[in-house]
Amino acid sequence: MVTAGTDPALVRHARRVAEQVPDPELPMLTLADLGVLRAVEVGADGTVTASLTPTYSGCPALAEMRADVAARLRAAGYARVEIRTVLDPPWTSDWITDLGRRKLADHGIAPPGPAPRGPVPLRLSPTRQTVPCPRCGSADTEETSRFAATSCKALWRCRACREPFEYVKEI
């Protein structure tokens, strides 16, 4: 959003700076790749406001994301920076860009499939029965743990190449 009196080039530059901030838990992705960076605005008084949507309510990495975006913008010469948390609409794994999904796979992490739509039935088994191996592509995989290093990932193992890998869950 461009506010009256704000140079569009200034807004584009601020956005480019914020888009380059890496995710603290998945550093191969930027916040833009992950779909967490919602908007960057520059007010008439020069205040840069970046809006972030966490991957889930209570995400422990949100404080780090906020601090990293603010620090990058200040380092780029923006004296007044405000970081907002936007919860509506909530983030879904569909917001991960195609580039972000490729980066995950390139780093041995299986990207999520499409997020569920509408009411989601309660299941006591894994939500996804098949996760292709990001290393060899085999569908002969198994979940070894519903939770990994972060709540948004699960641990899987490929029966074909015998390699373990993380999988980003659909949210």
C-alpha cells in the first residue's frame, strides 16, 4: 500500500529488503518464500511497517522474525520501523511459494501438499499417507515421528534409499 506522499520506489525497496530475511527455523527459505511476509508499507512520515503472519498461533519463531525484519530495515537506512502481526486470514502452507517448495526439496525436506479446505475431520492417524522422498522421489516412505525439530514438521524415512527426512506438514 502506498500512502499519499510516499515514493513507490521507496516502498519497492523496503519490500525487497524485507523479502530477503531468512526464516529462523528454515534458513534456506526467506520469509517471502514461506509466505509469512504479508505486506510492507511506507507511511507519509517515512515509517516502514512490515506485516507478518506466523505459521501458527504461538509460533516461537515470531519474535525472531520480527526482530530480524526490523534489523534489516534499519540497516538499510529506515529509521522508523514498525512490525505488525496479522492473524487474519491465518497462514496456510499454501502460502509457500513454488520457489520455497523447490528450496525445501533441494535441502532434503519434503514440501507440504495442498492444505485442507473447509472443516477438517479429526483423525488419530497421520494426515498424509504418502510423502515422496525428497532425495530419490520414492513413494515408499513411512512416518517415524509426528513431530520433528519444530512443530510444523514431522520425521519420515524412505524405505527405498533408507534416508531419513523432514516433512513440512499441511496447515
